[in-house]
Amino acid sequence: MNAPVHTNQGTAVVRFAGDSGDGIQLAGNRFTLHNAYAGNDLATFPDFPAEIRAPAGSLAGVSAFQIQLGDHRIYTAGDRADVLVAMNPAALKTNLGSLNSKGVLVIDTGAFSAKTLKQAGYEADPVEDASLRDYRVVPVDMTGLTLEATRPFGLKRRDALRARNFFALGLVLWMFDRVPGETIEWIKNKFESDASLRDSNTAALQSGFHYGETAELADARRHVNPASLAPGLYRNITGNEALSLGLMAAAELAGLDLFMAGYPITPASDLLHFLSREKTLGVTTMQAEDEIAAACAAIGASYAGALGVTATSGPGLALKSEALGLAVALELPLVVVDVQRAGPSTGMPTKTEQSDLNQAMYGRSGEAPLPVIAARSPSDCFDTAIEAVRVAVEHMTPVILLSDASLANGAEPWRIPDVEALQPIKVQRAAPPPDGGPFHPFTRDERGVRPWAIPGTAGLQHRIGGLEKENITGHISYDGANHELMSALREQKVARVGEIVDTPELFGDEQGDLLFISWGGTFGSVRNAVNAARARGRAVSHLHLRWLNPLSGDIGSIAKGFRRIVVPELNHGQLTRRIRSEYLIDAQPLTLMQGRPFTHRELDHTIESALNRP
């Protein structure tokens, strides 16, 4: 007889944690897909260790994956988990603080030995003393049960234990009233050529699923109903996947070949990996010898008439700075994706941050302005990529697109757009002068945009490069007045981008006690907190910025309707200082630099503190 299902209040947060070699990310991703198939809205937060090969069982080697699923709109992966699966003592030690009091704690007791406890810094086994009394502890010998389930298939112990993640996944699927069929089919396809791995992983998954039925865990069972999502075809997507698809779609909308050059760097490498598989769709990729070469190759592709793209993270953006200055001077379309991570230097390469805004704005020699846009969620990366390409191509300028590690690796359901409804991107090619005279590469239209002249085209001979050019003719010029004019023309062209971008949408009332102004990946956390505050009757509104350069002129007038302005950022106040200087308003920073997004609790505390001050 099936155990009864206890329905929760519409959401649940689940966190898997274990060694980086335990398949935690795979288990989390498979659980995510099951809930996506079930119709839940969801958001995920993979939490990778910074150490590539930390010793097994060490605190530094713990990998985690958190998901929040719900029957309504979900904006974040959640604060504290309702269920935590800890595959070893180190995972328990580093992740117990993320579990709600009275939450369900599933522990692989088979991985708790004197050695692993000592590695994690435990003096006694927490499963046996009273230190876990605040939680609903579910001790399961996943190690032993996995070995038993896989014994018929003749695997070595080491290989058999790799199926523990499937045992854990099976148990959690049972706990949330999901059936394992989709993952069984995935295993069948994944290990089609190796029957022993196919059958052993399937057996471990089914063993974990059936364990829930026989272990009297009915009080730990939950069900989350489907969300009321808009009709359409959905897929689960990460930010890096959405960015890649957006770049491909934008190239198609512009009728251009896509050339992507990059150098491996966490967490941007997946963009290069993804696009390298799409050769049949007009995509060319190049793994360069360094970041400088990648940027220069992308500029060369744009010079030749293709859509040049390069992707990196903060340290790589610094290396690309001279090439970006060249792209500004050349006035060629180029998209530079910066998937931000915690810095400076190598910093915490697997953790998220928003501290590259100043570098994107000003990190070049001379006056070298360019548009800067930021994505707000994993699925929004698709639309942001198209918008970045549109501005780059239609305004003949390099554009920096800011993402971050939490968006890049996080996932959510994405409603696949109607491709027929996507607006074409207009490419304005230069034409030879009708009178047969010399071609002037810096003749501008009413928007200040110069024509895109493809080398080798008859009648379009012109000089281009990093030395300052004479206005109109493009001849090399050392005249100071001309340099000042060209600098002003380039700046005015970028400023005019602000005339075509949408005014940021104000969520909430036009007047109130508190306005949050956010950007990038903080969107979900802030919108979630503002929704909750408004439900309590608080006069709180939210303005989220997509374009960070140029800024919308409406921001200042919107801000005047509020008693207090708070700018939450995963840095030390970079946008806050810009808002204060541009609009002369008393914006207050809310900063966090701990390699993670804001929690609901932190934002709630800020709201109440701000509203309670006289």
C-alpha cells in the first residue's frame, strides 16, 4: 500500500550535498527535470567547490545543489532547505546551516566513519549524539544499500559507489511523489553501450525509491502541485544555455554568421562548449591561446562582416581591455559576455558576484564609452543576448553583456518563444559612393552611426585601426580638436542608445515609503521580498534596471516618489554610487559579497529597518 502524501504550502526547497565526485549536480539536475515535467515552476542554485580536486571527504571538496519548486511563480532557489541530503560528514558540516529547523535531514550513515568524521572536524558522530535534535533525521545506509543493489552486476566497489547519487535521487523522488520513469529512460540512453552501468544505476535508483515505501517515512513525504504557467512549450534552461541560444538566434535575425572566440574560464566556459557543437548552424568557434587573442579574433570577425562574440569572466575582461578600446575606436559591432564571479584576481572562481560593473563601465584607456546590459534570470539571458546583439549591430558599437555565476549555472523553466514573432535585426552595409569618389568610413547617419564596410568590397577602400582617425575621411589624425570631436561623437552615439531602450518597469505603486533599485541577478531575490512586503501592506516598490549604460533618464523622476531608496548589489555599492552621481538622490547601498545571492530574510530585515526609521 502506498504511503500517504502530505501536501505542503505550495513550495519546497531541497538541497543535495556531497563530495564533488558524488554526482551531486547530476542528481540535482535530474530532480529538477522531474519537477519541470510535473509542471512546477522552479529555480536552482548549483554551489560548486572552488577546489578542482580537493581530497575526498574534505570540507573544501563539498558540492551542493539547491532547488525551490512551487505551484506559483518562483523567483529564487530559496533561503533554507526543507530537505537536506548529506552524503558524508563534510557535506553535513558545511550545509546544515542551510536547513530549516524541523526540516528533514537525510544522512548516508554508511559514509560516516571515524576517518570521515575526523576529516570534517567532528569529535563525535552527530547522528548518535543530540546535536541534530532540531531536525527530522532520516538515517539511511545509502552506501551499503547501493552496494547491495548493484552486487548482481559485478562492479568493483569504487564503480558501484558512483551510483549512490541515484539511490539518493530515488529516495527524494519518492518523498516528493514523483515517479522515476524519466530518469530510468535517461540512464538507458546514457549507458546504452554498457549494460552493467545501465543496470546498476537503474537498480540503485529503484532501490532508493522503494526504500521510502518500506522505511516508514510517510511523515517526510510531500507533494507540490503544478504551477499555473502561461500556455506554451517549455524546457528547463540554464543561463549559459539561454545566452548561447540567444546569440545564435540574434545572428539568425541579423542574417550574420556567428563567430565566438574564448579562452576557458569559470563560469563562462560552457558558452564556448555549447556553441562549439553548433557548426552546422553557421557557428564558428575558436579556443584562443589567451583572452587578448580571443577578443582580437572576435574583432577581426566583425571587421570581416560576421557577428563577433567573446565571453569571459572578470579576470579575462581585464585582459581584454585594450582590445575593447580598439573596438570602440573602430566602431565595429562586438558582443562581450562577462559571466561575473567573486574577485579580485582568481578570487572565488565558482562563487557569484556583481563586482565587474565598474570595470565594464570604465575599464579602458581614454574615453571609451560603450553600452552595458545585464540579464536578470537564467531564461532572461536569451532575450538579453538578442538585445545586446541588436544594439551592437544597429549602432555599430561593442556591447558588454553582464551575467553572473548564479545565473549561468542556475536553471528555470523557459517558455520557448515564437520565432516568427522575434523582430529582425537591421544590418546597414556601406555602399560605394555613387559618384565613384573616395569612401568616407566615418560618415554618420542621424543617430551618429557609421556604415559597416566589408573589406574587399569594390569602392570601399578605407583605413582603420587604433590610431585616432579624422572625422568623415578616416585619415590618421593627430589634431587635438579632431580627437576631442571624435571622442564626443562616440559618446553621443552610445548616449542615443538610451532613446530606443525601454524605460525600466516599476513594480508596485508610483509613490511609497521604499523603492528598491536592482540590476542583474539580484532581480529574483528582490522581487520575492517586495512581493511579500506588499502582501503585508508595506508601501514598497521595485525598479529593476536592464541597461546600465546608458541609464534611463526616467530613473530620477521615478525615485522622487519614494521616501527611501535602497540599491541591493553583490558588490560594495558600484551602481549605488552611479545612481547618486547621475540623479543626485540619496540612494543607500545594501551590499553582500559572500559568493551567494541575497536571502529573503536579509531583504526582509532591510525593508523593516528602512520603514521603521523616522
